[in-house]
Amino acid sequence: MLRFSTAGESHGEALVAVLSGVPAGLKIDLAFIDRELWRRQQGYGRGGRMKIERDSAHILSGVRHGATIGSPIALTIENRDWKNWQEALPVGAGDPEKHKAVNSPRPGHADLAGALKYNFPEARYVLERASARESAARVAAGAIAKLLLRELGIEVLSHVLAVGGAAVRDAEIPWEKLQALHAREEVLLNCADAEAEERMKAEVDNALKTGDSVGGVFEVVAHGVPPGLGTYANWDERLDALLAAALMSLQAVKAVEIGSGIGSAASPGSVVHDAIGYERAKGDGRAGYTGFTRRTNHAGGIEGGVSNGEDILVRGYLKPISTLRRPLESVDFKTRAPVKAAYERSDVAVVPAAGVGGEAMVALTLARCALEKFGGDSMGETLRNFAGYREQLRRF
Ligand SMILES: Cc1cc2nc3c(=O)[nH]c(=O)nc-3n(C[C@H](O)[C@H](O)[C@H](O)COP(=O)(O)O)c2cc1C
């Protein structure tokens, strides 16, 4: 079973990811992992922290001579900012005078709920772990999942549909256009529609000017997914449920939509459901997994908790960044007197970066489901099983 966990504080020495269950013999491309980390750091509206960090994954275990060996993969990502925090956040007792307490909880953050839960007198330790800096470790683990999926012909990308009130007019973007977007060396807001991207930039500029923040919507697209991942057999094995939980676990994601799920609630079934056709030539093993066709994909590639062979479309809806340069009302932890919420250096918009985190979570989920279906302790075994299933689909 593919499993992963992360550790690390935002201003600690490093982030850590441990990924186990990857079959032996998967080639590991370190430059690819670092490019994914770079992508998570991009986007108009990021704050000063991302200028300090240049994330790079350092693999400690599970990979030898350029390929996985079947044992758990452990990796670290150094926090360059750590050098500025060694006295403020030491592992040892250190000098209490040098600690940087967060004395008034910031609305929208875990500060108050976390301090109450863990019985902390202030919120420093809470924000250190609740921070989305953690998502860098997920992106590194997700990059390895993407390398595995590539072997099965599956690619996962994302793009931005909305920032604040500015949204694309047409959300259906051809796969080739998404690939071109992904290849760009400069990322503005990772939107495939240049006109909409300018309106999105104006939303960020307005937030910067007014000391406010914005949220938005990203879409993750998984291309080349075979029918048959996930199952309706049990509630906790449904692919839509697994993807929703995976995306919802990302910091600031407050709603998840599969395909056109939200709009479909108000539309008639005749408009929402994707009619089925058949073209023998499409199922020749090269053009597609089967000859079954759909002209539309409102279902987002999943019916009954099972992938149906169409692109998987999952959207993450982000609340606006919680830290405001014009802070909201809060209360001092010690005196309980009304004060302005504490301010920590912050991004004002993170939709493209959250999309990269979303890709990682989708890739990890699909890789887990693929390994559950095809099994294999070595890539040779996994690919043999996959080829057998492909042949079964071709003959269906
Ligand atoms: C990539 C990324 C970067 C983020 N950066 C910040 C930030 O700089 N400042 C901030 O206040 N929130 C930021 N957030 C959002 C917070 O981490 C998140 O809203 C907060 O921890 C509360 O958790 P919740 O939104 O899941 O309830 C970021 C989120 C993501 C996905």
C-alpha cells in the first residue's frame, strides 16, 4: 500500500517526507522533483519567504543508483530561513528572551483552536506546523508518485480558474494547452487564458494595495487514467471520496468539486450526464483504453466512485489568505484585551501554488489506487499486470 507522511515546522531546520510502498525499479529524476518544488514556489502574490527559499529535495533512503529499491523513501527539504530562527525556535530550551511568541491569534488560522487544544499560552508552535510550508514536502512525495504514474501513461497537471472575483470565461482547456502552460519558465497565475490572467493579476494588485488578501479556484486534471481505479464496493474506497479528502487536506482548501459537480446540482439530468458512444478505432490500444466515447465530461472522469477512462477533473476552492496586512480584531492571549491580530510575513494570493499542492495530492491518490489495482513489488511486475489489464480492456 502506498503511504506517506510529512514532518517539519515552517521555521525549523527542514521538512521531511516518508513515502513507502513504491515498487522497486522506478527511475527517480531528481531534477523533476526540484522543478515541481520550484513550481510550488511561483505565482504572483507570494510573499518574502519564497524569495529566501530555493527548495530542493535531498533523498536519504529508498533510492540507490538512480532507482527505488522497494524500501521507504525518506527525503528532506532544507529551510533556508532556519538560520534566522535557530535562537527563536531551538530544539533545546534556548533563551526564552529570544523566542518569538504570537500573542494574539489570527482569525482564519489554526492559532486559537490549536492553542486551546494543545494548551499553549501563545500560538507560535501552532502556526509552525499548520503553515502551508508543509505542502512542499507533499509536493516532493507527489513528484515521485507522478514518476510512477508516468510509467502507466498518466499525467497530472493543474491550472487556475479564478483568483478573487476574476474567473476564466471558459474552463474547458485542451490538454495540449495545459502542457504548454506547465512548460513555461515564468509563472504569473498559471492561467491558460491570458485575458483572464490579467484580470486575476489586478485582483492581487488590489489586495496588495488595500492590505487585504484573496482566494480562488484551481483545477487539477489527470490525463490518461484507465477506467477502473477506485470502487463503489465500499464507502472508503470510492475514488471521488479519496480525492475530495486528499484535496481538502491542503491548507486553505474549503470546498472540492469533481467535474461540474457544483453547477450540476441546479441543472437537469439530461444536461449533466455524459452520453455514451462507441468508436471501434479509438480502442486500438494506442488511441485509448477502450472504444467507448463521451462528447462531454461533466462527471470529471468518475462515475460511481470508479474512474471511467475520461480525464479526471478535481477543483479546489481556496478561502482568502488568513494573514492580513490590515489585521482583523483579535484578543491578547494574556490580558484578553482587544488588539489587532498578530502579523507574520505572508503571501496575499497562492492559487497557482495550491494547484501544485493539489496535483501532488491527486497524484499520490491515483498512484495508491493504481498500486492497489495492479500490485507489484517491482516496476516490472506492476507494468506486466497493467499490460494484462490493458489487454483485458482492449478485448472487452
Ligand atoms: C501554498 C500555500 C501557501 C500559503 N501561504 C500562506 C501565507 O503566506 N499566509 C497565510 O496566512 N496563509 C497561507 N496559506 C493558507 C494557510 O496555511 C491556511 O489558511 C491556514 O493554515 C489555516 O488552515 P485552513 O485554511 O486549512 O483552515 C497558504 C496556503 C497554501 C496552500
